[in-house]
Amino acid sequence: MVERNPLTVDYYKRYQEIIEEYNRGKDEVVIKETFRKLIELVNSYSEEADTYREGLTDEQKP
């Protein structure tokens, strides 16, 4: 998908940052925050993938 949509590289970088942050500190607060960020990332990626599949241009996106 990275080849078809370069924006996925940004998602991959954000994912890597979240994982690195998780690996630095593993207390309960960090774990909860990590999962919150991962859920947010997945939701954001899903929305972007939907608009990509629909073939919407940047101007047409909500």
C-alpha cells in the first residue's frame, strides 16, 4: 500500500514512534496511553484508506 499511497509512510513513522515510546516506559499509564494512541492511529488510517479507496481528491475529502 505504501507504493500506491505515500501517506502510509507517515502512518508507519507514527506507529514506530508510539512503539518506541512504549518500549521506553512500561508503567500502567504509559501502556494505557500507548493503546489510546494506537487506536487513534488505526481510526485515522481507516478513514484515510476509505477516502483513498473511494478515489476522493483532497478537495473532496470531508
